[in-house]
Amino acid sequence: MSVAPGTLTDAYRADLLAFYGEHFGWIEIEQLRLPDRMTMAVGRHCYVNVREIGDAMTYHGYEHVGLLVASTDDAEAVWRALDACGHDIALTPIDRGDDGYRNFRFRYQLPVAIEVQYLPER
């Protein structure tokens, strides 16, 4: 995903890592760090790449990355933690299905929203 030139300051990087690290365990892949690129491991085999580009992406309300959690309780716990964290995040109400389905979105410091879901087995 792209951000405007000058975004990837030390303070911005530290804020991203503190927030996403605390809530989701994301860490920076230091070997891939460049002044205009930040790559965060978001699991054992996945990463998010943030790059400074002159024509950075624009958020229109739908652009998102999906994160699946392991249980209804996990989805509820993440939502409660985000709601209570004190950061200025855009957090939607949690959608609850009778079968345990959970879904919500939030947006913090990235040019896309993060959609958190628990999908019960069918």
C-alpha cells in the first residue's frame, strides 16, 4: 500500500509498530527496511508493505485488508481492546451472527481499513 512521501518517519514507524504489534503481533522485517519502505510481518507467511509514492493511494471507504481470527471470543476481545485503546481510530460496531459470526472494521494510520472476522465452520 502506498503513502505520501515523508510519511515513514521514525515516529510514524514506531506508532504503527506499537499499535499493530500490541493488537495483532505485527513486527517490522528489518532486512527489508528502506527509508521509503516499511514491511511488517503479519503472520508466519504474510506481510504488509507500506511504500512512499508520489501518487499515494486514496481511501474511498471500501479498501481493506482482512484478518481472520480463531474464534468468536477472539473477535470480541480484539474489538473491545480497540474500543478501549485510546487511539483515534475509526471503529465500526461489531456485527454478530447467531452462528458465532463476527465482523468489524477499523482504520488507524494506514491507507486502508482492517476488517476483522471470525467465520464459523459451516
